[in-house]
Amino acid sequence: MPTSLFQYEMLPTTWFYLSSLMIVAVFFRFNRVFSVRNLDILTLILLTPGLIYVAMGSAPQGYLWLAAIGAFGFSRLVFDSLLRRRPMLEPNLNVAGLTFACVAASAFIVPNLWLNRGDFSESPRAWRLEQILTAADANDENAVKAEERPGFRPFLRAAEKTNRFFAPSDEAWIRAASSSATETTNAESILYFFGTTIRVDGAPKRSDDGERASRAMRAMRWAAGRGGENEFAPVDVADSEENAAPKTEFVGASVAPSAPVAPSVLGTGVEKATATAPIPEPIPTPPMRDVYRLTPSDGETSPQGASSFDGREEESGEAGPRTPSVEQTALILSVGALQIGIVVLIVLIGRFHLGSTQTGLAAALLYLLLPYVNQFSACLDHIVPALGILTAVLFYRRPVVSGFALGSAGAMAFYPFFLLPLWFGFYWKRGAARFAIGTSAAVLTFAVVLLATTASGENYGAALASMLGRRSLFLASADGLWEYWPRFYRIPLISLFGVFCVGYALWPPRKDLATLISGSAALMLGVQIWMGYRGGLYMAWYLPLTALTIFRPNLYDRVATTTVVDI
């Protein structure tokens, strides 16, 4: 695979520009510029700069951007059920073109996971956002652990283990920090690491303003070999062969986000500009391990030892090509199959419930082209709950199946439980009892599995309370927007959201399938604003439903009394 794709990799910013142009070319209605369709397309595109902000180390700005765009999208989805007049606006591609584009985009999901996992990627700039966050959390004592998050703990631990498998190793993270700190030194002694500026001053300094640094900043701090709030490891510098300058420290400076500076650009004038300026010595790093790469001479792969399940290689005395084990290959293919499963469910919903295969293909292609799918390709806590929600929509005519699917999604990640009032309101006149049976069966099943998998020294009551959301309201620690903003602001937001969830069971009084799809997307989007763990990044919970909402026809006749079957 590496030889056939010639070391395929895609930088996040490159994919953002390319995918935005492709989305506009395929779905933008140029003959009706001021249409709701175009507004929806632009709103989805505007979500991506928030992801880039977070990837570049400017997490507060990124999460705030996602919250602002998410609030607008939430308002749009809430009032979607009031839009009864749905003009037929087909995509700019026919069914054959949409099918080919969906198959081609889906075909690159597995290579993206295969080639850009762990230390496979030779350029840190090509690391996905999920890899950056996982590598930073692995060495951050303030990171939120799986036990501190609401949901099914065995599932959250499996998701965390999968993320570690695809994330870069500690050695690769140190090399990236060291390379960024030594290769991007300029005349003003400014260093860049994932968009964060590090200044080298002549005397030790420490910031006591209480402002918390971003995760990339703390990862850089760890890579430098020392802890502290705004403190970095000292290094020796020399401004000439005769005199030695005193030791200095890296001190974090709050600056506007910027992309990492390419070494090729800085290398032309740095030597002359820094002839008299202090030049920091490279941070000591462990020996660089061989990586799987295509050699220009013979096309063979360089030797490397075998690797374990979590992605950390073990030294081996025998030379040979680095090939993943059977267990690792099964993991990569399984994660890719789950992502493709989301695409298949979107197409099936369009085919059987929206009355058109073209509608399902258009929604699936829009989802695949969004940069979020490229940046979060392997996060099980994103993918699996989304599969449960989409399965519930696909089998909405059978309340028991929908209830079990929705209950399973809620048991694993808790937040889908907020969809229950809306769905009970939909089934109220027909199927509410069967929906309750399916949901209860799912919760009881996961409770029994949790009892069987709970370790002897672990408190089952605490694990069960965590599965039912005890840790979602009262946070011991936070990651995301509420890591940088006062947490007591969450109280009015949670209160308003709770009132809205209950109100969705009563309004609108006549709920059809369109209300079910757009309302579910609105609720899962609203959760992102106040949730304490990376709120705004769990886009798989609402993006497929949002894509279906954008392309749906008029579904005014799809109500429970006429569509729900007896079995």
C-alpha cells in the first residue's frame, strides 16, 4: 500500500482549501445565490477554521469559533421543521458522478488510517488533529482521563487505546518539538511549535498571570523536559567562540495563531541574521528509529522492529520490513469499516426514507468531503454513537429497534440520552411503549456488561453513575472551551438546554420525520456548546443528520400514526 500510493499524506490546511472548493463546486447553487441551501453549505465549511485553530495550538480561539458557528447552526436546525416549502435543488453532479465521488472518497479512509498512523507519517505537519490531541494528553497530568468522562467505561477505554495506537509515539513527539525549536530560530529568537510562539530571552522569566497554556504548549513544555505553568527547560547558548552567554529559558508568549514556519523558508537568512544572536542547542532526544518509507533507489522498505497493539514498537534484532500484525491490521480495517458504515447508513436513509438515492449520495458525499472526517478518522467515541443514532433514524418505523439503537448510543457516550424526549414525543400517539422497551433493554444490557467487566477494585456504582451521566454536569476537570473559560457559565447553558429538551417533546405538536432528523441534529449540536470534554469536536454526532436535513424533501406526511409498523 505505501508503495502504490507513494507516501500519500494530506496537510490539514491543504485539505480544508481543497475540500471547500469541491463542496462549493458540487453543492453550491450558483443560479440561486441567496438560498437556504447555500447558507447551509457555507455554515458547514466555516466549522473547519475552528479545527485548524485547535490543531495549530490556539485552542481557546478554536473552541470559541466552533461554539459561535455551532450556535448559529443550532438555530438553523431548530427552525428547519418550519420550512414547509422545499424546492427541489439537486446537486451539480448526477447519480453516476455522486456514486463515483462517494466510492473514491470512502476508498481513501483506510489508506489515511494505514499510512498516517503513529510514526508512519514522516512530517508532523501531516498529523491529524486526533493524533495531536492524543499525544499531548498522553503526557499531560491535567488531561481528562476516561474515568472522569461520562459514558460506558470499557468503551471509553477501548476508544482511548485505539487513539493511542494511531497517535505518534513519545519519541516522535519529542523529535517534532526539538526540530521545531531548533530549525525555526530567527533573528529575534522566536520559535514556533504547532502555531505557538516561544521566545528565547536573556534572563529567566516566569508568567504568573494564571492563564493556562494550550495543549500543544504543555506538550512542548513536556518535550523540553520540565514542568511548570509557563516554564521550560534551560539550555546553554553561546554568542561566540570566546564568550558564553548565561543559561536561558523558553517562556511562552501569548500571540495570535499562525501556521508553523517552514524550515526551508527560514533557512535562507537565518545564518546571517543569527550570527551574533544566541542560538539554542538542540533538545536531547532519543535515537531516531527507522520509519516505513519508500527509498528512491530500489523501492524497498527500511527495516524496523515489530510493534505492539498500542502503536509503540519493540526493538527486534532481526531486520525486516515493518508490517503491522494481524491484530493491528484488523483494528485498522475495523475502524475504516465503521467510518464507511456511517456513509452506508446515510445512503440507505436517503434511499428508503427521503425517496431518492441521489439525495442519500449527496448527503454522504457532503459528509465525506468535510475536513472533520479527515481529521477524526479513528475516534471510536465519535463514530460508534453516530452509528447508533443513524441506525435509530433508519429503523424509525420500528420503535423497538430505534429505542435499542438510541439507548445503546446513550449508554456508550451518555449525551445521546438527550434525544429521548424528542423521540418519545414523536412516538407518543403510536409506539411510545415499544420505544421505551427498546431503550430500557439497551441500558440494562450495558449495565449487566458493565457489572461483568468491572474490576475487583473498581466501584460498580460509580461506574454505573458515570454511564448515566453523573460526571457530565459537575466537572472535576475540563478539556475544551471550558478549560479556558469560567465553568459556572455552564450552569445557565445547561438549564436552558434542559428546558429546550423537554420542550422539544411538546413542540411542534405534529412531529414528522423531518422534525426527528433536524431536531436530533440540533440537540447533538447544542450539547457541544456546554459539554466539558472537547465540546465542539464531536461532529460525527450531528454532521450526518445535518447533511440529510440540507437535502431532505418535504416529509410532512411521515408521522408515527401512518408510518410506524406493528412489529
